Amino acid sequence: MAVSPHFSLAAIFILFLCTTNPNYCQAYRRILSSDTNTEFIKTSCAATTYPDLCFAAFSSYATEIQADPKILATKSLNLTLNITFSASKNLTELCKTQGIKPTEAAPLHDCVEEISDSVDELTKSIPEMEEIEGKSFAFRMSDIQTWVSAALTDEDTCMDGFSETTMDGDVKASVRIVIEKVAQLTSISLAFINQYARTKK
């Protein structure tokens, strides 16, 4: 079989550089690996509902993730938990703000409870994901999928209830943006978890 002369010359040139300069060879391998890892993130994100947000959130972790669906799912859970926990703290502080009307306080407190439940469900999911390999894979994966799905439902419930309040427009819009981002990241995490589950079938 004939070999493309362009490929042959390129391969010989790279081989020459690697022989004469090992540092170049290591750098070249890192570039190839980085490109592959980033492409994995891009492809994985394309299968989610929010591909642009997904790529923006996870592309910087491409080297760490290394085209590994389990690491990607675990990383997404950790990042989502951090963002959700931060949102929970901010909402709790908002509840303590003076001047909130009773008609505003009730749905806001409900939202705090929903997001707190979401934090608990995501927290339970992470150690299970880290220890998921082995005979109990299917059982643990089912638990993780159930918990993350429940977290997403909690966040959607928060948004639905909060949208009916008569709270100040700017505050309401700011809170809604935060909760939407949390829900979107949770949706992405669930997509990555499902992607990982399919690799084991």
C-alpha cells in the first residue's frame, strides 16, 4: 500500500525533531493529547441541552478529565454542587433581608428548602460516583441518576414557585438567573452521568 509522501515527510520530520530535541517531542505529545481531550469535552457537551454553557464550564478541565467519562461525570457533579451550595447560601441570606413582604417570603423560603434538598441529593451522589466501579455498578448508578434527577426537579420547583412572587423586579430577575444556572448545570451533570452509564452497557 502506497504511503502519502506528505505524510511520510511529516512523520520523518517529527521523528527527526523528537530524536534531536526530546523536549519538542514531549510538547508535541501534550498538544495532541490536549486537542483530543478538548474534543472529548466538545463532543460530550454537544449531547447536552446546554452545549455552550457546558463547554464554557468544562473545557478548562480538559487535561484533568482526559477523555474519561467517569472523571467528566464526577467533575460535573462537584462543580454543580459547589454552585448549588453557593446559591443556597445566597438565598438564605436574602431571606434574612429586612423589608421582604410576607407574600415574597413564603415562596422564597420554599425555594431555599428546595435548593437545600438539591444540595443534599448532589452531596450523596458524589461518593457513590467515586466508588461506582465493580459488581454494584448498576445499583449505584440507579441511585445517582435518581438523586440528580430529584435535584433537578427541586430546582425547577423553586423556579416555578419563585416566578409567582411579587418581589422587586431586579432582585427577582437576579435570583432567577442564579437558579436557572444551577438547574442548567444539574441538567448537564445528569446528561454526563447518563453518558457514562451507557459506556458500561
